[in-house]
Amino acid sequence: MPELETSLIPAFSDNYIYLLRDPATGTVAVVDPGAAEPVADALTARGWPLHLILVTHHHADHTGGNLALKERYGARILGPAADRNRIPGLDEGVAEGDTVRVGDAAARVIETPGHTSGHISFHFAESDALFCGDTLFSLGCGRLFEGTPSTMWQSLLKLRALPDETKVHCGHEYTASNARFALSVDGRNPDLIRRAAEIEELRTRGEPTIPASLGEEKRANPFLRADDPALAAALGMEADPVAVFATLRARKDAF
Ligand SMILES: [Zn+2]
């Protein structure tokens, strides 16, 4: 089966919106359209229609374009059932284990609460593509607006269980500042040092650092390594993953 075509549309100062197209059927979807205009421009440039809008969570910078795109293209909006009343224009609520189809390409819905209570992620296994909104960032993770450290850690463990080949498509280009924080807590990690250098090079050229490799994130992202005794020790803590995760998140919030 041919892989889903994905492209990245920058929006606002650091958001990423994603266009997906199933080459077999020509079905087109957008993930987290915070604004309608850049999406419409990208569709026009490619001569594409828009069939589906996939939403990870309710924040306006991920849903602000929902209604205008739905009206203009007649697209159907799928998002978290748990947040039915906070997703503008939602047509269909989906939950853990549901399958979402973009033409012949299928995504499994993974509930990943923590940043918001109803946050979901979409995993297209056959295309090795993950769309995880503001749950997992390259070298970071989302802020805990509506969840506890334990909730978010459990969500990150679900994403960490996906194959190393998975390409992580997250909601923001926060990678350079995440790298600075990660180096401050785990500065001797060779995988992190290597990834930080690559990030600096990409950003110097004005290129996105996304999608990121999940395999690399598993080795370099401190928020995916809260259960690594070496990281706990580096923080002067006992090996308690939730406590280590909570400390990392609190330190990043104040960084
Ligand atoms: Zn958000």
C-alpha cells in the first residue's frame, strides 16, 4: 500500500498544521487547522479538495480554522469524543482504539490526556506516521493544563510503545528551546548532544526539525526517559518515574 503523503504547513509563530493525502484514493485530510487561510492556500496550490479535518485537542491554535474549512470544502470534522463540546464543528467523536480512515490509510486513535483532558493522537501504522498534537514534542512534551504528571506520563508511555521508525508530527516548532532545556538536565547523553547539533543546523537554515524520529526521541527526550535510573540520578532523585517526570515538567515550566 502506498504511504500517506504528508506535508507541513507553518501557522502563527510556531504551530504546525499537517496536510495528509492518500495517493490511492486522492482523499485529503488536515490535522489541527489552527487557521483556515494557510490551509486553503496550500490546498489551492496543490489543486486538492479537503475531505476530513482531524483534531487532536480543543485549543484554538489547533481548531481556529475548523468552521471556515468545513464550510468552504464540506469537510467532515473528527476529534476527541471526550471533548465533544469544545471542538468547533465536530461531526464525529472518536476514542481509544477507534480507527480513522483517510481513504485507504487507517489510523488508530490513542487517547493521550495530560495537556488537555480529551487530547488524542492519530497513529498511521502502515505509514509510520504519528500526529500527536501537544502531547509529545521533539525533546519535550506539552504543558499540563488539564492533567497531572501521572496522566501525562501514562500518555507518553503509550506513544513510546510505538515503533522506532515512527515519524513524530507534533503541533509546534519548540525543538530548539526544548534542546536547551534537555541539555541542562541530561547534558552527557550522546544521543541528545547529536540531536541538539542537528537541530541547531536545521534551524540555522530555517528548516523544520519535524517530523522527528520516535527512536531518537526515546533515546534523547528526557520526558520519555523519566523511568531511566541514570536520569533520576542526574537529577539527584530516587528512581520514581512519575516524580522524575513531575520534576522535569516543573523545571521546564520555569526554564
Ligand atoms: Zn494545545
